[in-house]
Amino acid sequence: MLSEHAGEPAARRDRLALKRVTVIGTGLIGTSVALAMRRAGAEVLLIDRDPAVARLAADLGAGTPWSGESADVAVLAVPPSAVAATLLDAQERGLAAAYTDVASVKGPPLAEAARIGCDLRVFVGGHPLGGSERSGPLAARPGLFDGRPWVLCPAEAADPLVVDGVTGLVTGCGATPVVMDAAAHDKAMALVSHAPHVVSAAMAARFADAPDGMVGLTGQGARDVTRIAGGAPSLWREILAANAHPVADVIEAVADDLARAAAALRAHAGPPAPVTDLLERGVAGHDRIPVKRGAPAARLATVTVIVADRPGELALILQAAGVAGINIEDIAIEHLQGRPVGVAELSVAPESAPDLIAELRTRGWSLPDPPER
Ligand SMILES: NC(=O)C1=CN([C@@H]2O[C@H](COP(=O)(O)OP(=O)(O)OC[C@H]3O[C@@H](n4cnc5c(N)ncnc54)[C@H](O)[C@@H]3O)[C@@H](O)[C@H]2O)C=CC1
Ligand SMILES: O=C(O)C(=O)Cc1ccc(O)cc1
């Protein structure tokens, strides 16, 4: 189906259609956007500099390889350093009426796009805050952005109809649009995404040469801290270089805390004050992270249950919570190596924890007493 509007200047219309979307760069994010827009009913066309990758995305149900059609919106899902040149090329070829990108940094690609003469009236920079440490179309999922914030950074020149259209694409992907300027976005990302990646890499790097016997004991905590370190270095070195100073500010502060903690541990026999202070500030910072995206930060209580490793055990626990009218906000399961039991950690509102503990104990489960914080 050809869109009647594609190619017509957005300013001459009341609304930008979202019937046909072209995705350029069909890796993890591009293919996830394509799958999400297919789910929303759009026709999706796929382009990648490697045609085999675009074909793979098409085989996964993300759309059809592009063959010259003009779209309502083109989504540039290429590495940050390729955004400006890809935008200029796409605009010169008239690929779409409006354009957006998904790069993890917003300032440098926008400045470069302005410098090389892109038409910024029909471009709105974007960044979905959903993703993973994996790359490529095989890791893509249509629900990757569901309920996630998706930052939009419209430049001053941006046509309001284009901003509206790109906002529609974001909500069509299941995400929540958040508008901010590029500099504010990059500063925020230094704190909540880019510096955490470096910290995760610094911890994971300790494992690179450690004996197998030690690394084999890794539990859920170390897995959580190091998961994002698995991200592609080729992408992350670009992101970090493009947001260098804000990231350096955060990692210097982290390095300072770590250096103080290490010095105190070397100098003291008992629990040293700088370490206690760091742990307490850590709890305070952790408690500010929203539990559900978009919801205000709230501390949850963790109820720990010892569960037998047999089918249906977890379902029975969830059923017991449901009968007691308790909402489980999150659940984590740890299998104990070489033992026929595991540990389930149920996150609930603090006021619900005593009722859940009582309910589960009544029904015969073994629950260790909650630890002191
Ligand atoms: N990985 C993540 O979790 C997130 C990544 N992003 C951003 O999304 C963008 C894409 O990242 P991923 O999907 O993770 O990478 P990816 O490596 O999975 O996919 C990138 C794709 O772009 C293609 N490509 C590269 N240069 C191209 C060009 N000039 N023209 C056409 N295709 C080109 C590559 O062949 C590859 O298929 C990056 O800008 C990244 O900063 C944003 C949010 C989350
Ligand atoms: O894997 C995760 O938890 C991530 O946070 C992924 C991610 C990577 C890069 C981004 O710009 C945004 C999100």
C-alpha cells in the first residue's frame, strides 16, 4: 500500500501518517522498532548496509526489504557516528517525509547533521531507553520498548507536525515519549546509562583472568553488576567518546568513592566509616530508582522463600500470594548449585511483606527471617 502523503512536505498537512515506516539499520534496535511498528499495523521497509542482515530481519517478520518506496517516517537505527551521514543520504534520496534516529547520544549527531546540511525541519532525534547487551536482529523483540521512556530531542527548526508524527511512532512502539534538549539528555545518560556501563566493564574485567574455579562461583549479584558489560565494545566506545566529559565527571566521582573505600579498608581493622557511609549512600541512591518505569521511586520489601526444584512450585507460591491479595512486583530465582532446592525472592510493597510471609509459612513453605538493612 502506497502512502498518499510520502514525499509531500509535512507542513502542508494536518497530520503525518504512520502507514509506512522505513527502518535503516536492522540490528537489535532497528528490528525491534520494525517488529513493534508491524504489531501496530504499519507497513515496514528494511534497509541495512549489509543486505543479508535486512533479509534476516524480514525473515523474522519485521517487514520487507526496501525496494525504492517512499515512507512516512524513516527510523535511523545505525551507530551514533553514522547518523548524520545516513540522514543526509536518506534525505537526498527522498526516502521519507520525516526522520528520526535512536542513537544513545544526541548532541554530537545533531551538531554533525546541522554542519553537513541535513534538513532539520523534518528530523527529530530520539533515544529509546530499552535495549540489551546483545546486538543484531536475532536479539530483537516487538515488546522491547513497551512501557519504557523514549527521549525525543526536537531541534528548534523541527516542524511541529514532524514532532507529532515521530511522537506517534514512539507511542506506536509501546513507549512513553519524554521531551528534553540534547545536552540535558546526554548529561542524564552519562549518569544512568553510560557511566554504569563503564563501571560494569571495570568489574567484569576482573573476571577476565581469574581462575575458572573462582568465576564459576558467580552468583546473581555479580551477574547483575556485570550484565551490561557484555555489550558490543565497537558501539560503546563510540557512545563514550561522543559523551566524554559528562561520562568522565561521573566515573571520576565513582573512582573517588572506590579509592576512599579501598584506603579505609587497608587502614582499619574494624568496619571503616567511609565504607559504611558508601554503603548507606548506595542504599539511598538505589531507593531512588523507580521500581516500575515512570512510577515514583519506592522501596520494595524482598520476601525470600526456599523452593523445591520441582514443576509447579513457583506457580503455587504465586497462587498463594494471589489468594492473599498481594501483588508481586518482581521475582528472582536462584538455583543452589548441586542442591535440589532454590531460592525465590519476591518483591512486594513493604506493608504486604508480613502478610505474604505469614501466608506462605501457613501453607508450609520455609522462609528465612528477613535480613536487617
Ligand atoms: N543496544 C542497545 O541496547 C541500544 C542501542 N541504541 C542505539 O541504537 C543504535 C543501533 O544499535 P544496535 O541496534 O544495538 O546495534 P546493532 O549492531 O545491533 O545494529 C546496527 C545495524 O546498523 C547497521 N549499519 C551500520 N551502519 C550503517 C549504515 N551506515 N547504513 C545502514 N546500516 C548500517 C549494521 O549493519 C547493523 O545491522 C545505536 O545508535 C545505539 O546507540 C539505543 C538504545 C538501546
Ligand atoms: O541492557 C540494558 O539494560 C540497557 O540499558 C541497554 C541500553 C543500551 C544503550 C542504550 O542507549 C539504552 C539502553
